Amino acid sequence: MTDLERTSPLHPVHEAAGASFTDFAGWQMPVRYSSDLAEHHAVRTAAGIFDLSHMAEILVAGPDAAAFLDTALAGKLSAIALWQAKYSLILNEQGGIVDDIVVYRLADERFLVIANAGNREAAFRALSERAAGFDVTVEDQSDATALIAVQGPASRAILESVAAITDLGTPLAELGYYRCTDALFEGLPLLVARTGYTGEDGFELYVQADAAERLWRAIEAVGASHGLVPAGLASRDTLRLEAGMPLYGHELGTGTFPVQAGLGRVVALSKPGAFVGRAAVEAGPPADAPVLVALVSEGRRAGRAGYAVFDGDVEVGEVTSGALSPTLGHPIAMAYVHPDQSATGTVLTIDVRGTKIPATVTTLPFYTREK
């Protein structure tokens, strides 16, 4: 099977639901089922169910697991508690971002690293190479694992109604944000995490691949009365953009320092000892290196990735992600611009197919859910 032929274990479910597919990092994944807007609004008002089985799951285990991750990653993973999750970065020696990841601590000596689909090999290779000298194993469990996300204000009620999900280590009502718990689905191991990429409350469920379809069907069966709909990658993109969450390959890349992307806080410079990329991060990017900003416009014409950003007649940056916000009703974008034009309130313009549309620098996120 070639990379372009990769399909999720849930592919037959998506076909039966009439999904439209797109190639994403070598996977055929559902981009939409009904309409982008309907799926987006369902997540904001009720719930959506996403297939994220293209993501990579890498298990790091052994007596030196915590110390190893402290040297391999930008964050201080040894400090997180059991069943806690942490957002972190894999950096290269030049301080650039190899991937942005989420790490779960499953035991004192066991961590699960979630990497982006397109960076599966790069992330696994980096971790494997950096493991030299540590009493640790690095195992790619991606092919054996399926990942289903249920996102939206009704997500907890839906999952609490799935009778086949049992033996939760922590009840969902007590599970904090960026926390996880073990459970069973039909007697099979299930990891339930209260994380997500939409700006809404929600959960991500890791289950063995051959049980994924049964889990999806079970969630759909109880979710229908709560307004749950299947949601594709198109709505996932507008949801994460409204929430101000970066996407690798757009806002993040190997040529980007964390501080440029507003992720300087993710790098634990206070932790002792060396970690890959530390010296470069401490030296920092050039003073004129572009920085990530949020832009809002009026009207209906949105800047898209690759569109130029101007200050008067001078080009000062480029849009990395942009859309007409379904929730807010006006155009929003993230862009890298010269630091001199990055202050909140600065009025710039985006070249939208030959027309310069005014855009004002604002703060992220564009949308914050009511709690």
C-alpha cells in the first residue's frame, strides 16, 4: 500500500455516510459529510464526531522515559502528573519546529506522544534518534490505534450515555481539561482525554483499530438525540482557526522559532540541562523575523493562506490561514508580519485577488466558548 492509499479503519463508515474525501498527509480522509457550515455550527451548538485516526501515536516507555522526554522535547514533561496531558514541541538543533505534539502521562514510566499525520515519520525518527543512551523504548503504535474525537457542548452527555464505555478511572464530569483517564469499551482498553482542537469542550478517544467502527456507531446511536453530526476536516479547520490554534505547515514549520508563533511559553528554558534546540532558542531569531498575528476584517471577503499582507504599498507579510468565520460572521486570518507591524490595533491590508481589504491586528483567540 502506498502512502496515497492510506485509509482510516473508519473509511467504510464515512463512505456509507456519503462523505466527500480529500488527501491529507497521504490519507484519504472525510472533508465533509453535509456542509462545512452545518458541521461547524453543530460543534459550536451541540456536538460533532471526528475521525482523527490519521494522527500518529508513539509510546515512550522505560525507567528513563521522563528524563528522555525532557531532553528530546521543548517542554518539561517530567513535571506533569499521572493522567495529565501537555502540549509541547519537537525542535531541531536550529530551534525550528519539527512538530507540535500532545503528550499524555499514562504511568510513571509511560508516555503517549501524539504527532501530526504528516510528521509521523519525522517525529518517530527524531524521538528514536534522541533515545540513544537512555533506558527507554520508542514504539510507533499508529497503525494499531484509532482516534475518535467528540467535540461540542453536548459531548460529555453523549459519552456518558454510551453504555459500552465502562470502568472509567475518572468520571467524565470530574475529568479536567488536558487530563485523561483509562476506561473500557466493550471490555477493550480505551483512553479518554479531555482535549481537542476546536475551542469547545470535548473528548478524544483512543481505541484499538478493529474496534473503531463499533465505537463510532455506539456514539452516533446515542448522540443523534443530542444533535451530534459527523464532521470533516473542513469544519475542523475553521473551528481551530476561530480558536486561534496553529496548524503545522501553515503557522508552524522547521523554519519557525516558537517565539515567532507565540509559543515561547511552551519552551521550558527554566528546566535544567540541555535539550535539542536549546542554544538556538536562547539565541533567538533575527530581530526582524516575522511574527504571527491575528487579523480581523469587515465584509465577506476573506484572506486565504498565501495572500500578501501590506502596510500601505509595502508588503510586510503573508496570511497563513484565513476564512470567513462561521461563528463570528466576518473574515479572520492568521499571518506572519514584520514585527514593526505586529502591535494590536495596527491597520494593514490583505491583497484578496487584487483588492486590498483592510485588516486590523487583534489578539488570539478569535472565539472563546462560554464556560
